[in-house]
Amino acid sequence: MGRLEDPSDEGDLSLHSHEEWIFTNRNMLDAQILREVKAALKRAADGGFGVCLECGEPISPKRLEALPWARYCVPCQEMQGQSAEQGEAAEAAS
């Protein structure tokens, strides 16, 4: 479906808004992944690729195969996620 320059009714406007939201979020995600890849390349050049930034232990090859720009091993990544969730919950409660 082509993009509408001037939506003619509420349905078209809603579709147009949704398409714009998808486009914007996709671009933000792509930019974030690009930053992660660049950081991983820098770690590779510096000799730190594949080492968890939190605990200093090696990141498993299986994880790096799935997510080559991983910064944390699985246990540390899970702790990062839990910390973020707790911070969001505390922020929502205030």
C-alpha cells in the first residue's frame, strides 16, 4: 500500500499515522543496532570482544553467534533487565 500525502478520512489518517509510527520505530531500532555493532567492532579492535562488560567473564560462543554485538553474558544481561524493570516500576510508583 502506498503512502498517502493527504489522508482523506479518519481511516486513512489512522493508517498513515500507524505507518509513520512503524517507520520511525524501525529507523530508531536500526540506528540502535548500528551503534551496538560499531561498539562491538571497537571492542574487537581493542581486544575486548566476547568479554562481558559487567563481570569480565567470556560471553558464550552460542550467545555471540546469535547476537554478535552482545555486551554482557546471559546472567549479567538478565540482571541488567531486572534492574531496568525495577527502575521502571519504582519510577511508575512515584
